[in-house]
Amino acid sequence: MWETIIIQPMTNLLLWIYDFLGHGPHMFGLAIILFTILIKLITLPLNASQVKGAQAMQALQNDKEWQDIQKKYAKDKEKLAQEQMRIYKERGINPFASCLPTLVQFPIIIGLYQSITRALSVTPYDMLKLARTIYPFQNVEGIIPLNSKFLWMDLGRPESIQILGFALPTLAIIVALTTYIQSKLTMPASTNPNDQSAQMTKMMSIYMPLMLGWFALNFASGIAVYFIISNVLGVVQYAATGRANWSNLLPGGSKKISSAKKK
Amino acid sequence: MNTKRLKLFVLLALGATFLSACSGQPLANNWPGLATDSEHAYLAAGSFVYAVDLESGEEVWRYPAEANGKLLFYANPVLTSDGQLLIGSTGKEHPFISLDPATGKEKWTKHFTENKGGWVGSPLVLNDTIYAPNADGFIYVINLNGKEDADPIELGGALWSAPSTDGSLLYVTSLDHYFHVIDPATGVMNESIDLGGAAPSSPVVGSDGVYVGSFASTIEYIKTNGGHKVIAKTDSWIWGSPLLDGQTLYYADLSGKVYSLDLASGNQNWDIVQPDGPVVASLLIVGDQIYVATEAGTLVALDREGKTVWEKTVGGKIYTTPVISGDLILVAPYQADFVLADYDAAGKQAWTFVPEK
């Protein structure tokens, strides 16, 4: 099932884009970039609902009624949950709206990784699996094996650049950096010191760059290209809404905003 | 670290583990290589090369003695006339290794740096020189003492199969769709022909030309005195090498069809012969029987009219070309309960080999 609904369509789409681009050197890298843009466009409504959901939840954390029930029912978790649900219902907030798009991204990342490794077929067995993956209407004999070179990288292998005898994992660093920037920019300022959502977002902005950087360090560099493009597009998309919190990129930026708002 | 942070960290770590598990380790993922002499079968499977006694089916030695994460074998090992067993690794450092076939002790190892590819294809030994095809698109020219004798020959596409020879020229197929004719004396490429599809298996040399199968689903005939043409088309990609027997060329494709082409007339000798699964391994002919190993894990013996003489369920998936030693047919299935089995000409299984952990 995973194979049929995720791997096969993704691999075929990647191959189709690669063929459309002329299947020369660097074209598989471009195919991954176009694929990422396509995925971003498809998940645009989901991302918009994520942003909306996150902002609604954020606004709620600073709401007086919300804060009051937190204090009032601090020792009665069941009642607190009932009251929270009431407020969600009254204000038309879906508490899971901000999580869903993240969950949707996860199978895409796994599927893309598997599709990239399959399309690039490092081993004969991978090549055989690729033969099974291709839709009958795709005429790919002429484009297989794919050219895995993109700029200085081999997209089927983890990337590093030799500098003074050291293998510097540049893509992993860029992935971690862009993930950090994206999460910081999209992190709304909170005035509530007990804001659990803000604390969670702050932690995510530390762990996610480390996790994605680790992936980029250890797996095919094609997936790192996906992460970077996806992050950059995420930043552009958020900036286009005018909500990007650029001051968060500066040390103590969010604190300054919080204290400024308190004054 | 408070409880919430710990929970989040554990969640992300689990996510990382999940993604790692799903993605798998592509390099460790391939079928074994196989060779034999009169006493032993040599199986290159995963992290080890095993020598197995042909009479008892017992392990004689393994190389290396302990699993080594840097070594990974899938190419067919090759025996040389001066008593070496040659095998390249696709592991981290891509060493090319010479072993003593009697003991499994290392005779020499030539290390290839990180940026060079792995060894998927087997080497060819011609006039005391080893021509080793690498996935980085080069043929490395090494003498029997493990020293590079000449500059590597650059061909371009990944090389997954052993070069063939008529005794004077090298014939090499490449995944970049090309068939190359190389003069080993000079290392110069005499001719390159576009096959229209990747060619993962070795060409077969006939008396006046060479036959090559490819993913273009064709058999290309390249004449020794110049010129080439498609002499047959198949329903699907051709993976294994064609098998030449007199004036008949046998080959199979990924649709599972087995073909018998009369080279004199250009006609097929039989209509449809299709065992139970796709055929990746090259065919094997012994006496009057043609052996076909299928992905469904079946070994089929056909007569020359294409009729099934017997068929045996071996298990797993068979991608490795079976080899013959005396009267025995050795089969190395992939993802089966055992890694090697032997059959006699009547299809009776003598033993199976399962390596001890």
C-alpha cells in the first residue's frame, strides 16, 4: 500500500520531471527542486491552515478567559479539559489544525527519500525495484540510469566538501541553518510566561534543525536539497503574508518584543 | 531537562529512527556473487566471502573472520590461474582484495579512495593483467601482485559487469547505454556503440561478433569486422547475459520469457516459454539442459525444445547466475532460509548452506 500510494507515484513523478528537463547532468537536482515546489503548492492550503491554527492557539494563550480557567481549574484536570473544549468550540478553533500539516509532511519526507534512492539505484537490486516501480506508460529506458550529479554533489550519497583535509558537510549545515531560520521566523511572540505552546515551539526550533541536519549528514544529499528548498519556500511563503518575525533571528529578539509589549 | 522537553526529544528521536528504518541501507541491499572450482564454492554475500566444501556443503573458511562494517560484497569472485581469488568490495573504502582460495587468507589488498565507486562487476584476467570494472566508470588495470600497471581506462557510465574478451580485445558494457571495444595493449577505446538502454551484464563473444542484451529490450549483434544491428527484441528489459550455444542464442527478460534464437535464420526456435517469474540471472547450459533461475525462487531445467524437464522450488529470489562444478549446479538464492544449495542434473538437492552467526 505504501509502495502504491507513495513510492510509485513519487518516483514516477520525479522520473517524468527529470525526463521533461532533458535528463542531462544536474537535471535530477532540478527535478527534486521542481518536485519540492510542487509539493509546497499542493500543501499550500494545509500550510495556511497550520499558520492560522498556530496563530489562533497563540492568541488563545494570551486571552484572559483562557488564562483564568488555567488558574481556576489548575488542580482539576478533567474540568480544565472540559472548559478548554468549550472555548475551542465557541471560538471555532481546531487544536490539531497546527499539527496536521506537520504530520502530512512526514510521509512525504520518507517517501521522497525512498523515491530518490530508488530512482538513483545505487545497487542492482535497487535498479530491479525501480524497474517494477515505473508505470507502464512511462518510457524510461532511455533515461535510466539517472545522472546523479548536481552541482558538486552526488545526490545518491551524503554530501561533504573537502576543506584543508576535513570533510565539511555543507548541506547538513545549510539544512540545520535554514530549518532554524524558518522555525524562528514563524515563531510568534508570546506575552504569557506560562505559554506552553510557545515553549514547545521554542524547543522545536532547537531540535528540528538538529534532527534534519542529522538526516542531511547521513543520507542521500537529494533529501538535503529537498529540505533546503522546502525551508526557503516556507520562509518566502511566510514572509509574503507579512507575519515573519524577523527580530526573532537576533539574540534575545523575542524577549525584547515580549518586554516591549508588556510596557 | 524537564519532562516536556524530554518527551519532545524522545518523539523526535523516534521520528529519526523511524525514518532511518524506512529508508534502509541501500548499499547493503543486493544479491550474492558466486564462483566455484573443483573443491569449493565461493560465495560473496553481504559482509563475507565464504568458501563452502562442495561435497559436504560445510563452511571451509570465511573472509573476514569477523564482520567488518567497511566490507560489503556482491560481485562474483574470480579465480585466477596462479591461485588467487579476486573480489572487490562495495563497502566504505572499496578495497580490491586477493585471497588464497585454499585458506581465505589475504594475499594483497589494493585500497581505492572514498571518491571511487564500488565493485559490482567482476574483474577479467587476461595475460596476467586484471581488468577490474568499477561503478565509477573506470576499468582499473592491476597486475597479479596488486599494483596498478597502467592508467585506468575511463568509460563514463557505471560498470556493473565483467569485461569479455576474444583473447585480444576487451568488450565492455556500461550502464550509460554504451558498448565499448578496448585494445588492452594500449588502453585505447576502438569503438563505442549506443545500445539504447543500460547494459548491466557482460557481452557474449561469438566467432565473428559479440552479442549484448540491454534495457532497450533488444539483443544487439556487433560484428568483429565492423557494423552492428538489433537481431532480436524482447517483451521487457534484458538483465542477464545471452548464452551462445553453437548457432543458437538463449536469453531471457524481466517479463520472465525465455527465448531461443536461431542465429542462422533469425527465427525463434520456440513460441512462448515462460517459467514462474522474471529472469535476472544469466542462463546456464549443461549437456542438453538449459537452466533458468527465476525471481520466484525456482530453478527450471529446459530441454533444447523449451520443454520443462524438471523444476525445483529453491526458495527466496534467485538473481545470481547459477554455476556448474562437475555434475553439480550451485544456486545462491537471495532472501531465502539458506544462502547456497546444490542440485544434480536430475534436480535432486544434495545440501544447503547456512552460515553460522
